Amino acid sequence: MNNLDYKLNILGEKTIHEPREELVRPILNSQRRIFEIKAPNGKGKTFILNLIAYALYADKLREGKILKSIKERIDGYNDSDYCEINYSLEFELPDKKILSLSKEKDGNRRIQIDGGAPIGSNELHKSFSVIYDVPRDPSERLKGVVKDLESWNLNLLLKFKNIYESINQVTNTFDDVRDQAKIDLLKSNSRRLQINIDEEENKIIKLKNKQDNLLILKNLEIIKDETEKKLELEGRLTKKKNAFKPLTRPPQIATRDERKITRLNQDLTDLNTKFNRIKEKLSRFMSQETEIHDEINQDTYSKLHYEKIIDQRLPVVSYSNDTIHEFQESINHIKNVVIEFIDRKRDSEDAKIYHEYSGFISLLDTLIEKDIDNYLSEILTINSRELKTKLKLLIDSHKVKDYSLIKSFFRNDLNPFTNQRNILIDYYKLSIQLNKEKERTLSNDNEDKYYKLQSKIVALRSEINTKKNKIDLAKAMCYEKIDDINSGNHQLDEPRYVRQKISYLNNRINIGEQSLSQVERDVEMEINSAQRARMKFVDSKNINDANLKKQEAKKPSQYSAEEKLKITRFKQIVEQTIINLTEFGDIIEKFKSDNKSLINLSHPTDKKFIEIAGNIIAKTMDNKLLRSDGEFLNLNSYDLINEVFHCENELKIRKADVATGLASANYLKQIIKNVEGNYVVVLLDEIGNMDENTLNLVIDSIKELETDKRLVLAAFTQPKKDKIEIIEH
């Protein structure tokens, strides 16, 4: 040790402690690393151990590495209310490096090696180990031996787990060998799955062509219908304009009043347009859906309600609260009739059969992927594809029409007639406002007619523009999709050409009695189904091809059947050993908490472990036991349950009767022997319960550290009445 200087000011006691020359000088002048410090109490021998431990951050060691009482003692030097401490220590390490430990007043602890950058406690404890102990209670020492036994058991468990992992890697290769039969099957599966993929792709192409034709047909229908409506609107516009020509603008009306009347007329016209559009949509649904139409017409009461809805104009409906209420009753009645009809269809036997068979078709698709034909061939004369086709024809006969759009219309689109704030009430209120304005500002019916016609002309022009935009969009799509026409030849402006094209596509697509929107939804569903089926086949083929590639890359097995059997058996032995060691850990935990609980252990393996554990404890004590009369006995084992040492000549000695010194020495030897780290500091306080022979056992263990060039310093203290004495070892 090169330097040992310190100053400790204990604030409460108002005392200052500094190194005693006769205590420190022999250590600094010596070339040795092992010192026994004998001195009367109060001379500072224990403080030197505390100081070295504090400078090496022993207070930061985790539980199990240092006694709790010692840790609390040295941690007290961190309390600025208790003391002020500064120090400078310097050690020559076994590899000739210089370890410097220092702390200035009110400063932090500082650790440097060869004058380098300061290092922290975590970095220090990676290579430095500190053993600081007070050899006193033999029971505590025995607990320490048991704790070491726990560490031994855990280390052994980890080693066997590593062995198991290594063996497991070997046994995993047993099945990882080339299998030609499996390769042939995977190749066959790959070819079959590629055929399935090609079939689904062709189906998707055909369905998308049909989808394109449906889109063309839909837009041609729009062109035809919207052109007819546009012509009808243009005729109405011409009539309104002719009726408007002889009328003159009221001369005396104020601009503000005119704007208000114009706005009210326009709002009423817009509401009327919305009203008529909803009625037209209702009428169109009824003309397309013959079953629903028949459901209404077969009931006189329902038929009257429907005719009231279709026949009445908005001004009549909104004439009063009573007429509004009557119209809403008709709407609600028809809505309920239609929704009840659709719900009956949904819950019908045909619908149930269709959905159940559809589920079976989906299951069959999954089974086809898994090569069901190998099994079907034993019970059926047809393959899976033919079976699926026949089943599909069967379920199509039970197919129930999709009424989702109609149901949505009746649930949602009719709400503007029945909501709390609705078209009918709005029209009623606006009409009252307009009548008041007319009475206040207009002088005759012609003036009223002027503003009514003006608003209708504006509304008709707006509707015509809307129709024109719809027609132009539909034409643009058709020009894009139909190969034999373009925007330059104006064929879509010819009604005859449009009708011929519609007729041709209707025959080609074979829509039948279904609505165009229904067929569109069915085709979309078929495309989605085919795409899902294709993706399933693609995924299955990718997995199959990956397995094929993996199988082809395998090599022939490098182990014979006999070798595999031996390795497998050894793996089982290792596995059982891991189980046993895990259970042994549980037994050790029981002993640590209450050794009497071990009495209940009955399994032969557990009993054998307790016996082995007792032998290990005896071994850690060098198979020697010091009796109270000073004689050594040969120690065979220790009975963990009854706390009895079994010695030579069948002697049995209770743990309570064991010599404290030897028990402590055995414990310390074990700790020193198992210590880790490149550098070790050993500090033992109050070793007076050991005689010279017993102490030499501990010193021999420390000298092994010195031989291994790991010992930095070993210092142990014991009291002496008359003077200070430093003994070098």
C-alpha cells in the first residue's frame, strides 16, 4: 500500500480522527499484502477497514455480497449531518497498476487507475471484489454455506440447461434430412396449385370483362334515361318561358321585397324538386321490384296509401298539418310493409339453405387447397371441382334476392318526409311566409305569377344542367370503355344507337329478371371471392414451394439410428436432471425459511438431495469439526433437517455445540475460494474467536488469491490490550 491518509470529523462528538503513525506506517513500509492488525479498542483499526471499504464503494454492493450491518455502518459516512470525511489512498495492484482513491471535503468519491479518467462504482465492481466480514455467529456462517449451496445448485442448473440447448440443436437435425417422397409430393402440390391459380385468374378476367360491360350498360341506361328526362325538362322549360314572356316585372316593388319573394319562391321550387325526386325513386323501385309491388297491391289498404304518395303533389300535401300528417301515415305504412316483407325473405327457408350451402362451398374451397381429391376418390365418382360446380347450381336455385339497397332507401331516403324537420313542414312554413309577403307587396295575380314562373324557369335550367352533366359523364366513360366508338363520331348522341347497344349488352350479359344494380353487386362479390381464392392458392403455393426449397436443400442424416437413440436417451437424462435441480432449488428455499418443513419431503430423489447437500456442507468445512475440548474430528456429513453434524465413530454433534472459530473459518474459506473479479480486497474485523491454526486456514485461502495475482490487500483486526501490533503474512 503506497498511501493511507485521511481526516474524519464526527460533528456530533466534535472529534477529529487522523492516521496514527504506529498503526499506518508499518503497512505503508511493507511490501506484503496480508496484514493482521492488533490494537486496543478505540485506536482506529476498524475505521481503516471501513475507510477502505467506503472508498471502494462497498456500500453500493447488492444484498448477499456484504453483511447488512457493515453496509449500514459504512453508508453512514455519506451522512453530512453525521461527519465530514476526506481521504487519499493508493494501492499498487498485482499487475503494477496504481489504484488511487480520494475524496475532498464536501466532494464526491474519486477512483482512478494509473491517473486515468475517474470511474464509477458499477465500472469498478466489474473487476474489483470486496470481501468485508465479521466472523462471529456460526449459525450465520452455516446459513452462508447453505446460500453457497444455492449458488452451486443454480450454476449447475444453468450448465445443464446449456447442455440441453446444445443437445436440442443436434436432435432438431434428426428430422432435418432429405425426404425424396416428400419432395415428390411437394412438387405435385406445386403443379396442382399453379393450375388452381391460373383457373382463378381466368375467372377474374372474365368477371372483370362482365363488370366492364355492366358498367357500360349502366352508363348507356343513364344516357338513355337522362336524355329523355332532359328533353322532357327542355319542353317544360319552353312552355314556362312562353308563359313568362307576356308578363312584366312589377314596377312598384322595392328591391329588398323583390329579393325576398324571389328567394322564397326559389326555396319552395327546390323543395318541390326534392319531393318529386324521392317519389320518382320510390316509383322506380316499385316498377323494378315486382314482388314488393305485388305485396302492396294485394292489400287494398296498402294500395291506397301507395297511390296517395305517388299521386299527390307537394303543395297539396303541405296544405295543412292534417294533410301533412295523413301523407306521413302513408309513408310509414308503406315503409313498414316493405321492410317486413324483406325481413320475411331474409328469414325464409330458401335464405337459410342458401347461406348454409354457401358456407359449405367456402369449406370445400379450403379442403380443395388441402388436396381433398385423395379422399373423395374413395367415396365419390366426381372430383372436387365438379362437386363444387354442382353444389353451386343447387344453391343458386335457393338464392334470395339482395334487397339491401331497397331496405336502405325505405329506412333512410324517406326520412326527409318523416323527420321532425322535414320537406313537408318546411314547404308549409315557407308557403305561409310567401303568402304574407305577396299580400303586403304584390297588387295582382300576374305579379305573383311572374315570380312563380321565374323561380320555376331557374329550377328547370338547373335540372337540365344537372342532367347534361350526368349524360356527359356517362358518355365519357363509354368512350373510354367501348372500342368501336369515340367522341368524334357522336354515336352516343343517337338514341337508336344507344338502344341497340343496350339491347345487345342485355342479351350478352343475360341479366334476366334481376336489376342491373343486383347483377353488379353479384359480380363484385364473385370477383372478390375469386381474388380471395386466388390469394389462398398463391399463399399455399408460396408455403409449399418454400417447404420444397427447404426440403431440397437438406442433406442426408449424419447420425445412424443407434446414435440417434443414444443421443435422445442422453437428452432425456439431462432433461430430468434439470427438473431435479429446479426442485432442489425449491428445497433450499424451504430450508432457508424453515428447515423443519423438510421433514415432510417423501420423494426418494428429494431425500437423496438433502443427503448430498449435507455431504457438500461437510466438504466446505474440509470435513473437519473442532470440538469444545480443542480436538478435531473427521466430519462425514451434516443433517440439514435435525441440525446435527455426523462425525467419525458414529458421533453426532449438534450445530449449537460447534466451535465458532472453525465454523467461521470454513465459511470464510468458501467465500474467498469462490470470489470473482480480477482484483480482490479482503477485510475481516474482530477475528478474535479464531485460534492461530484456524486463522491460518483462512490465510492459506487468501494466499491462493495472492498466488493467482488477484489480491490487492487483505487486512483483519482483533483486539489487544496493551499496544498496537501489525503482523505481516
